[in-house]
Amino acid sequence: MAAHTEAGATAQPQAEWQRSNPDIIVYVPEEDVYTGDNEHFLVFESPGGDLLAVWTQSSKEAHGDNHLVLARSSDNVTWSKPSYLVGTKPGEKGGQASWGFPVVSDQGRIYIFYTKDIGVYDMHTQVSGAMGCLYSDDDGRTWTAGCDIPMGRTRNDHPDPSVPRNWIVWQKPIRDSKGRWVTGYTQNTSPAVRKPRFHWQETDTRSLFMRFDNIDEGPDPADLRITWLPEEGDGLEVPLPRDPSVSVAQEPSIVLLPDNRLFCVMRTFTGHIWYAVSGDDGATWTNPEPLLYRDGGEKVKQPIASCPVYPLGGEGRYMLLFHNNDGHLEDYTPYDANYNRRPAFVSVGTFQPDAHQPVWFAPPKQLMDTDGVVVGPKQTTEIATYPSLTTYKGKRVLWYPDRKYFLLGKYITDDLFE
């Protein structure tokens, strides 16, 4: 194994937030075990013009005390102390709330949906759950618990409908070609359908999508209409190299292309990013393929880590955020996910209307790194996993977790891509 610095002896957690050279500090944990793990960091603009940040917080990932918190900023720089929204409270277990994601309706109502622990588990307490919902009518200052949202099911869910699905949404929804909010999600196959045989990285998974058809009207959660996509089939699949009957296609990230197609990238366990395209707002998709820098070019390397694509503004310009290794980093292997999700790289993509792969990417540029220093309860070296992007008051910011501990922001300026 490659050497890494253990937190405490030489890594000082309260100073370590500086290592990635952030421009903005949103949250540095206090000396409180309940707040030590911070991830799935989604920042969005409220109807009143503030920035709101929602994330999943816990004592340590997968330890059974996930809860959602919210922070606010009116200037893109100074952030409030996070406030508790929903989920496990200090010193408790159970009743978790995980992986919250926001939708802001045209009517002004803000919704936050999340994986809700109902005490019945299929795979894992932070993955198995109902679709919980909170909503706010006062710009996110107070929140009301809505009903659980009925979810569509597939043949890869537990055959007993009382057992919840295994699912995670990890990115903010986007507008499709008709202006409707749509997002992707990972579905883990129920062990009752297919027992896992390998490591967690090789769990049978697929990428699917949900579209909020009437949410802009601001309905009561009980009156929401959601379309579960694709219309037919099991979702986007990528064969696992050691057993092609297993699919590992996870954490879809989507953008709308200038020709109104949806372009989706996914993490896999092949050592590369894969992509698919939809010409009908997610109803059907092309068969996934490895993402290349351009038609006929090299494959884009990636360990099993989030790899979002974001619009940069203008016509057909995008940013891909990834880690630029196939899982082999220093002496680590693809199974060492705590240590191969670094450094973070970016590549600018441009729309190619006549190409087979509709977005071509420039050579990667390193954006930031942790230098292999671990910190936080998970003792990980990862950087910029489960981030988000905003353009607010003319400034584009990447909001990123640093080692799933610190929550930070970095300005993404056009000269980065020159």
C-alpha cells in the first residue's frame, strides 16, 4: 500500500481545509462526532435569491445516523451555521434521512426529497428507503414534512412491495427539452433478486431517471406526478468485466444538449466513465459506451467515483469533473476507493452535432488534490466527490466536499480552460 498521513499526528483537521486552496469555506466541522462526516453537497439558489446548501451529515458514513442539514448565504461567501432538517438526532440510531436533493418550483415552493429510513431494510440502512419529502414556502427558512412519495418499481426491486427500493439520487435535477425537472438515480438490485457475490464496488446496479411532471405548479407532495424512466427495460447497464451478467452503472449525471438530447455520464467498475444519450427526454436511451475524449480517441479513466458533467453557459460547453485514473493510483487498486479518488481533474467539453459521441473533451487539467493526506472520521483522501455547481451573481462556483469532511467552494473561471 502507498503511504498516507494519518490524521492527528501530522494532519491538523482544523487547518487541513486549506490544502485544496478553496476560495470559499462553507463548513468546517466542530469537535462533535455527530457532525464529522459531510457529503452529497448540493448548493442551489432560492426563490428569494439566496444560496442554500443541503447535505447529508453523520458521525461517519454508513454508521446509521444520517441526517440532512441546511446552510444559507446571501453573498456567495459567508455561510450560516447549518440547521438540522430531518433524520437521526444526536445519540440516536434509526430514522435516517440520506441523500437529499432539491427542486425549486416556478410557484416558489422548495422541495427536498431524500432516501427515508422506514425501519425496513433490503440492502443497507442508508440506501434502502422510501422517498421522503420536505417543503418550504418561505424561502427555506421553515420546513414542513410531506407524505412519502410513491415510487415506481422494477423487476430488480424486492418482490415484496412493502420492502423499500434501494436507490440514491446524487445530483440536482435539470430541465429537459420541455422544461420539466428530471434527474437520474442509482438502483441497487435487491439481494432477494440477485445475491451480491463480489465486493461492494461490484454490486449489481443500474442508472434510471425520474421526471417531475407537475412540480412547477407547487402541489402538495401527495399530488405530485412523477414519471419513472426509461419507459421500458431495466435502465442503463454496463457489464462488469469479471462477470458480464452483472451490471455496474451508477450515479448518472445529465446535461441537456443544444439539439435537445440528454447526455448522461456514469461511474462504472471498468476503470472508465461510460455515457448514453436520449433523444426523447429519457424515455429511451442508446446503449451505454465508454466515454472517449473524442470519436476515435482515448477512453476517459475513472475509478468508481462520482464524475459529474455540468453546463458552463453559452452554447454547448460543459465541464467534466473526474479523477483521471482507472483505479490504480500509486500502490492502490480499484478496490481502494478511499484512496484512489484523487486528484480532481476537469476537462472542458464542446458539443459536436455531427459526431457519434456528441460531446468531445479537451485534455484534462488538475484542479486540486489532498496529497494523500487522510482526515475526518472516514480516514479518506478523496476530493470533490458528490459536489455541485452554481452560477450566482455572475460567478461560477464548484461546491465540493474535501475528504467528506470539509465543505468548500472554488471559483471556476474561463481561464481555467485556456
